[in-house]
Amino acid sequence: MGWTMNIVVCAAAIFFFACVNAKPMDPGLEDHDPQVPVFTSPVSVQKLTPMTASDIDSLKNGQELETTNIIYQICPSCCLSCQYEQEEASPKQEVTSSFVDSDPCIDNVVSQFQDLPIHGSKISANASISYVHPDQYTEKVDNLFGLDNHIQGVVRLRNGPYLAVTGSDPPADSRLPSWLAWIFDYYPRVAGDLWIVRLDSKSQKGSGRWGTNETFSVFHLPHPWDTIVLPIEIGNKDHWHPGGLGTEGDILAVPLTGYHTLFFYMDNPENPKKIAYEMPVAEGAVDLVKLSNGYYLIAFEQFTFYLSNSTNIANGFSTSGKTVPISTPSGGEFQSFSFIKQCDGKLYLAGFENTGSAAPTFGNGEDWGRLYEVNLSGTGLLNNPPSFNAAPSLTLKAEKKFICYEDGKYCNFDAAGNLYIDPATKKLILYGVYHFRTSDERLRFREF
């Protein structure tokens, strides 16, 4: 009896100590005053503030653009079972005064790629939110083990401690067990998701690698405010599956099944603007780069390149592309890739994939990245104005194996792996994501 009582008392003391003495990683968060929750979730992409070609021209000419802020905020008092709440309030007005549409160049791309850490830092975000069905984005039997329904893209955004994540899971959206949804073909919400994740525990770390955020209490949890702050419903029954994401500056590109690509302007990730142009071309992954003449080059797996119609992205892209076939370590396709500009004018492209044919449901496979130099000479792309006379050539410069599964399921490059170019340090940082929400209803990432 005495031993039993001692055990109970010790357990209670440990639990009390963990709750009372839980400290966020960033001391500045102790006095953090979160904004009041507004609106319900998710928001339809059609409700985002539109950004037209004339809006972009105005910003480039030094004028300002007033937009309606539809920001969502997480309830600060709900701890790990946070719910989105609605408040009767007028939308907040916001002024946009610049248009950042280019990533910085960096030095020594090949050596920076080779020097990326093999073992990444563990990052997670709370994803127990009201609009997500309990089975959604899980490996549960009721969700058919998540087959063909999973998270598919991740990128770190330029402004603030934000990640953008895409995925789709229509069977779970039926509010029926997935096997019944498949049998009866009943999917009342067939669409994809674009989630904006904010890591409040990193809010005062403006540049460089974030490092792990699983330091909240002795249970190694993320801070309660490290969570999804803006869930956006994108696509429809014809374009329901978003893929690997691409960025250039504050431009975010999202490819959808059915050959459709959306573009967003993410100067304020919690108040994104949807660029009016929608490209009638898409594959499973996308990235874009601004060329030295101001035009954009966009690429889809594996690899087909297209040239923009002008220096204004809202004027769209030519739908006549040129393809350069590339093999991957598995013989399949890269699930995500990133352009990188070197300061001497060279252009590189890094692709990421997992070698497992059905990872992670059936085996983990291996996670690889490959770096190519993109030779644009002879293509006409760098002329002013440009022409697209020939396809670029790609030369393999480096490849590297990364460890996603050490000490937990934190990433798989068949979900996504994407490079971030830090504007302040001019260093490469790699982010990977796991396919599913884990049993503790978190999204999990690795930062390499």
C-alpha cells in the first residue's frame, strides 16, 4: 500500500511540475498577447483578396494597395485542444506597399547543398482543429491507412515564422468511414487544403534555422500556439489534390490535379492575396524563378518548363512548354523541387523524393535529394524580351541521402522536401514533412 501511494504521489508531483513549470522555447512568448480569434474555418479560396495585374503594377510603381484582412487566430485559452472561434467584428483593413517576387542569390550552391545536415531538427505543430474530421490525414484503418490521401507539400515562407502545407483527404471529408465513402462514392467536400502554420515559439527568431520547438514541458511538446492559424479550402471535384509547393519571394504556387495551378501573394501569410491568374497547366510539383530580365520561368515535375508572358506574373504563362526528362534515385518522380540562384549568375534546381514505392504505408524507403545545374544558354530565355527557343539542359552536380525516420516519423520526401533560401544569412535550409497527422494530432516536420 505504501509503495502504491508513493508512486501515485510521485506521478502527481511530476505532472504538476510539468504543467506549472512548462516554458516555451522563446522567453519572449511569456508575455505574448495573441490576437482575438475571428471568423470560422476553413475559408474558401474564392474569399481571399484578389490581386490583379494592375494591382501588382501599382505596387511595383511605389503605390499602396488596401486589402481586407480575413485573418484567423487560434484560441489562446484552449491549450492543445484549440478550436477556431468566430467573433462578430468587421474585417480589418491592411495596406500592402511592396511586391517581393524574387529570392536572393547565394554563393557556393553545390557546397551548401552538400553541407546540409543529414539528421534534421524535429518540429511539430498542433493540428487538432474543429473542421478536420478525426480520421482525416491519418493512417487509421477507418481512413484506408491514408492511401492516396495525405499531406503533399511544405515550404517555409519568407515573412515570419510560417510554413505553408498542402494536402487532400476526400474520403474522411464524407464524415463516414473511408471504406464506406469509397464504396458509395460519397464525398460532400471534395477539395484540398492549404494550411498556414505559425510557430509562435520562433516568433523572435527572424532568420536562420529555427531548431526544434518540442521543448514545451517535460513531455517534449510544441508550444500550444505553434499551430495551424489559417486553413484554406482550395480546388473542387475536378482539381481536388494539391501537390508540391513552389515559392519565389512572397509568391506561392500551388499545383492541383486536373492541370490547374493557383498563385498567392504571401507578404502577410495570415492575410494572403490570391493572384487573379490561374494557370491551366499542372503536375505533381511546381517551382518558379524570376530571371535576370524580369520574366519568370516555371517548372513542373519532371521537368517541363514554361515562360511567363511578361514581367507581371498576373499576366500568366505560355502554355507551350519544353520538357527535360530526369531520372530519380528510385526511377520515379521528384515529389518537390526548388530553384536556387547563385550570385555569379548560375541557376540550380534541387529535387527531393523517397525511394519507397508506397512509403510510408508500406515501408519507409530512403529520402534523397539531387542537385542539378540548369544551363539556359542557347534557350533564348535570358534575352530581353526573351524567347523560348530550346529546352534548358540539366547537369547532375550532387546528391545526398537524408534521415527522416530517426527517432520518430517526422518527414518523408514522398510527401515533400523543399529548400528555403534565408534572406538574411544567404544559407540553404531544407524542410521535410510527414504524410499524416500523428496519433497526438500533430503535423510533423524536420529542418535540415
